[in-house]
Amino acid sequence: MPDCTTIRIALSLNVQHGYARETMRGILNAAAPYQGFGDSDARRRRSPQRWRLQLFARMDDPGGRRQQGDILSFAPHAIIYENLLLNDDKSPTCTLRSVLERIPCLKIELYPFDERPIWPSISSDDVAVGRLAAEYFQNLGLQHFAFFGEEYFEYSRRRRAGFEDALRVSPRPQERKRKSSLHVPYYDRGKRNWRAGIRDWIASMQFPVGIFAANDLFATELLEELAGTAWNVPEQIAVLGVDNDDLLCHLAHPQVSSIVPGFRQVGRAAVGVLAQMFADNGAAPSETFISPLRVVTRQSTDILHVPDAQIAAAVRYIRGHSLDNISVKELVQKVPGNRRRLEKRFFDLVGRSPLEEIHRVRIAKAKLLLLEGKSVEQVAYEMHFSSPKYFATLFQRLTHMTPSEFKLLDQRALIKKPLKVRPAR
């Protein structure tokens, strides 16, 4: 760690976007003990060294020259930045990374694109985001899927890859009997006059269909194009976005369901990696990927497509009673019919037994309660599990981690290929 009282850390994020503001919240939350306040880690608060964080906005700054000068004047010991392409007439391929390369200090890059990072990088796991979208649509009973994104952006390409791969590897039970490969229509929002072909693209699909949009902005734009058409959302077309940007999701009509990628956790991880670099002379993991947290369901996907009234009623009952310790026997009483037929049709259409679906829905609800800060005992009590021990055992069996480990998910990440980082000069 630098031999000085104040450790200066420059932050360069595009805070006009929701994902960057969430990342900033994570940074500020995790850096509080290093700044000398907060309730966690008294040893850090007693340390004579203090972190000083400074945000450097970079809007209307062609070539990054103004920002480079401001950061140089700040004389930082480290920079946490988000790499983006900069507008520069002299160098069309100028990026913020190339500008910051000339500033001698430790660096952490957030959300890298295209080029392989030359410093430690932290990003959301976009492939896992795509896989979560596929699982979510499949749990709605959908059999037809499409992707709406932009080929230019790497995060869009990675989310599309995870989405398509998950659908091909784990198709619905009905699809397993078919020999043909799964087809996922793709529409590139980045092409010129992209709006002109949207309706033809959708008309070519089979309904009902789940459309996964690369982010919430794309999802809201897609819903705007669907407004006033004969297609119903979500009955015929279910639309799912990413980022869980409250303003965008609630302004759209209908409101947009969205995946929470864990941007705040990216910020927290950045602080952890930077602290490790200060402690270990600049050494740190090269790439850190943060897994997505959950899906927030709103009107754009609030539907269940199961071609059997009894099974649809059973699934609705299970999802409507996630806090209750219901049994298959109780389910059969609430959804009249033959138990053996119910279990067989349920597995054929949903891909799980009724008991497995009950456990899946209840553990998904338990995850949300744990992320809200509730203890294992509180969750077990609120959800009417027979005991905290039974809840913890079931949670570990289904998620391969204990509830306590899941609560520390903010600090968990998939780390690849160690990188020898250049020390600060």
C-alpha cells in the first residue's frame, strides 16, 4: 500500500446510465471502511491511511483530453474505470483505456469490451445472464424464443450466446423428442432503419414466444413498436430485459420484466480487488465475472403458458403460495384430479415433478429474503419450514451452497487466468 496518509482513487464511470450508478453504489458501500466510516471492520477504520474517492465525469470530452488532465492533476494511486470508445476526429479508435495508459498508477477496468484487458477487469457474467433468461422463459412454459440485441456490443453478443446455448442444451421436455435443432430468431437493432423490419420479424415467429432483449432500453423500444398492433403482450409475446433499470421498466407499457445482473456487486468486487492489489504489490486476478442475481417479474412476462388447465392451475397455486409449506397431497386437493395423472402431466409439461417445483419456487423466494438481509432463522420462520436446519439442508441440496454462503454472493465471483499486474510507479 502507498506510504502516505491519503490514498487517492480516481473513478471514471458513465453515471448517466443506471448500471453505472448501481456500480458506484457498490463501490461506495464497500469502500466505506477504507474511508474511515461505516460499521464494518474496525481495524480498517483505525488505520492512519484513508481512501479518497473522486469521480471524473467524461461527458462531452472528445478524446478524453480534459479527463486525462483532471486525473493527472489529482495524482491518483489507482483508477477504477469503465472502458468506452471515445469520440476523437484524430483517432477514430481512441478508447479511455488508451488515454489512461499514460497515467502511472494501478488500474481496474470495469465492463471491458472487445479487447482483452491488460489490467484486472471486473464485469457481469453476460453468458450467465443469457442462461438465466432461457431458464426463466422455460419456467413460463414457453416453447418458442427469440433474441433482440445489437451485434456491435460484446455484452449483447455474449448474452445472446448464453441464451441460445442454454436453450439448445436443455430444451423443454416436449422438444427432447424432436431431432431438429432449436431455432432462435435474432434481430439486430443496430442496423440502419431497424424499426422498419420489426413487425415482419415478429410475424415470422410461432406464438406464444418469449423475446429476450439485450437490455431494458431495447426491451422498451421493442414494446413501443408492438404498441397498437394486434399482438398481445404478454399473452402472445413475453418480453424480458436486462439491468432492472427502474425508470425504464416502469415507464414502459406494459412494465418490463428484467434480470438483475449484479452491478452493485461489480463495484464491491472492484474495491476488494483494489485492496488486494495494494496489499500484494499490484498482483490480482485478471478477470472477475459476477453472476446475475435474479429476475424481477413485471407485466411484460406475467403469464404462464401450459397447454393443460389442470397443470396451469397447479403451477399457479405453487407460485402463489411460495411462503407456505405446501405438500403434493395438499396440491391435489386444491387442484382436483387424479394424482398419478397430475404428476405425469406435470413432469411432461414442466420438466419437474410437483414436489421439485414446490422446492424450486420456495428456494427462489428464500433467496430474495436472504438478499434483503434476513437471517437463516428468519427466512425459515417466515416460510414455515419445519426447522432452520431442514431449510439449510434443502437450500444446499438445490443450490450447492449453504444459505450463509449465498448471502456472501456479493463477494463471490468466477476468476479466470491470473495476471501479473504492473506495479504502480
